[in-house]
Amino acid sequence: MSLPTAVTIGAPVFARLLEVLREDGYTVLGPTVRDEVVGYGELTGVDDLPNGVGDVQEPGRYRLAQRDDGRWFGFAVGPSAPKRQLFPPRQPLWQAVADGDATFHVEEAAVEPARIAFVGIRPCELAAIRIQDRVFLQGPYVDRIYAVNRADVLLVAVECASPAGTCFCASMGTGPGADDDAADLVLTELVEGEHRFLVRSGTPAGAELLARLEPRPADEHDHDERERQLADATTRMGRHLDTDGLHDLLLGNLEHPRWEEVAERCLDCGNCTLVCPTCFCTTMEDTTDLTGGSARRDRRWDSCFGLEFTHAGPASVRSSTRARYRQWMTHKLATWIDQFDSSGCVGCGRCITWCPVGIDITEEAAAIRASDGREAVPTGAGR
């Protein structure tokens, strides 16, 4: 059938969407409540969604809250992101197996492609996937594991109507709405009157999937409600980051006293990098069995906050908390642009919510802007 630019499906048809995805062999991952947070889990039907669940997020604070408007997607992002499936925290690379006393052979770890449909993915997370695609797929070296994991992924996005107190995606241009072509399907949940979804297809795969659901044309009221909802979400954004000239501002203030002030609070725990949907630093870990008959190398997530992360020769390149926090923030907001032509931050606010001491990246940037010294950077700064 020929699809209009946007269509509408009711809640029962959305339930059918999940069934169709499973019938097509997808493992359907979407928001579920587990361990008192909203995270990605397998969806077998709409009953697995956090119906009537919202969240309260502030620096160093997260808790669930009840909603009375019947929304299935009335919350902001939780601590986990699709990065966990596309770029796993631990990935076997190879195993060396002894052949007698003097020789051995190497077996490369197999990477099994997975057919995954992410349902309910947010616009800021779509932006994070685009960033990781650029890092792992579009540079001079393609990451084989990421490429396999990414190959058969379907994205069903839901635009954000309920930003958290730590969200600033509007500042980064990554939300609360999504472009038509940002995902296979882009949905807007509407709860005024009938519970329904305004749907736009961004790819041929999305259009084909949508056609099987027999949607109805969207009317002007649906479009108006979407615009109102997104405008309201933008005004209720919990944080703001002024990105004007931010690249040069940060790199021109590498000796600003604010770095030392934030270092006095920072625990070097690495929580901000672990929950970040774009961070990609890793290390290699080698293990052997007790008999010495085999050895294994795994790639696992690492953090620039670890003292061993930049260990070279007799000491760490960044031995102070001040230097490590500065490296993380200036890379995320400044030198990432030099490397990949975009910021490494999508404004999801996870690093603020999940920092045990509530360090706020938007507050730190604002503090440096407020007392911009643009001091000259001495040789060896940051050690």
C-alpha cells in the first residue's frame, strides 16, 4: 500500500507491532522495569512495558514514580543504552590453545550476528548510535565485532515527552524529537483522548513493516498534538548547555581553577563513562587456565578515569584526578569534534544522574564560561 507521510496506530495495533517483530525473528528489546530502574529488556508484549511509570532524576539521584496518564513511555532514559548490545562490556577476541609442549594454535572468537529490534529507543540514543557508527564503521578501520552486531538491527524510536531533571538533549540538537529518517520507525505517543501513536517511517524496512499493520492516516489534530508535546518537553528540559564556542572555550582554559575544584569531589569511579552511550574506551585482558594449556584475550570496557588507563612506562600520563576529569570532559565536548566532526555528548544526562556525588557537566562548563580566562597552556599541562 502507499503510505502517507505520517500515520496513526492505536494501542492495540502497537501491540501487534511487537508480535510482528517477534514473528520476523527479531529479539525485541525495549524499556522494562528491573532493579528499580527502567532499562532495556526483552519484550514479549505490551504488558512488559513500564505502563504508568515515570522517573525522577537529579544529580546523583534516580527513582521511579507513578504516572496517572496511562503512558507506556512516560520516562527518560535509564542507566543502560543500546551500546551494551552493539558494543558489549566484555567481548572474547581469541583463544590460544597448546599443541603439545612447544607449539600452539590461535582460535579467533566467533561473533554470532543477532537480529535485534530496539523498541522505544529515544532520540538522544539514536544520536549516540550514529556517533558510534561513525567511530566504528566510518573511519579508516572498521571494528569487525561492532559491524556484525550492528548489521541486523531495527530501530523503533519513541519521541520523548517526559524529559528528566538531568536531560539537555535540546541543547545538543538531539531531541526531544527525531528526524523522519533517524530510525526505521519514529513514533510519538499521544494520550489525549484515544491512546495512540503518530508514526513516520524512515527506511524501506520501516515502511514495509508499517504497511503490514494497516494504519490509518494521521489527522491535523495528531500533528498539532505532537508539536505541542515536543515544545512542552523542550521547555521542561532539566538542564541547558551553551554550546556556542564551547570547543575553543574548554581548550583555551586547560589551567582553569575549576578543574581542581571538581577534582576535589570526583571519586574517579568511572560511572559517567560506564553509563555514557557514546564512550568507547577499552582495554585488553589476558587470562590463562591453571594448567597452562590455553590462554584467552578479551576486550572489555575501560575508563579514562582509571589510573592505569594511561599508564606508560614508569607512571600514568594523567596521575591526578584533575587531569583525568579534564581529559574526559574536554574530549567529550571539544576534541571529539576534531576527531569525528561532532560532539561526543548527546545530552542524555546519564553522567549527571549516575555520578555518586552529583557532578554536573553542564554546571562545570557554565562555571568555566563564567570566568573565561583563556590562559596559555604550559608545556606538560595535565600531569
